[in-house]
Amino acid sequence: MSNKDTFAFPTPASEYGGHGTAFGMTLRDYFAAGFASAQATATSADTGLINPDYVDPRDDRSVAQKIAESSYALADAMLAARVKS
């Protein structure tokens, strides 16, 4: 299993009464979600809201695309830093 496929909250079946292990989100997804939340908060700080459909005319990418792409790039960097530590 690669570092990107490591699960954030693996739970054995004995802990939730199910069958098999519930893996949930990957650690990469967990890190990206944290970064996306922070970026959305920073983006909406002036207006109190975020328009995910707004397309930047400079590069034809929406706010949602930019946040998602940069969140996963930051998550990948964080995972790489974990390997070096």
C-alpha cells in the first residue's frame, strides 16, 4: 500500500459491529479536506461566502477546481514530508 493509499481512520469490524474492515477515507483525502476547508475559508473571508462556480477569466478554471487541485498538491507534499521524517 502506497503512502497515498494509507487510510486515515481504519476501523476493525469488531469496533463497529460490521463485517470486514471499514477503511473510510485515505490519509491523502483527509489532508486535502483540511486544506480545502482552510482555502475556502480564506477565499470567502471578505464576502462571507464562496462561489465555487466562478471561473477566473485569466485561466478558465473555477474556484472549486483551483481549491481541489491545490489541496491535493499540498496533501501530496505533506505525505512526502512524512516519508522523509
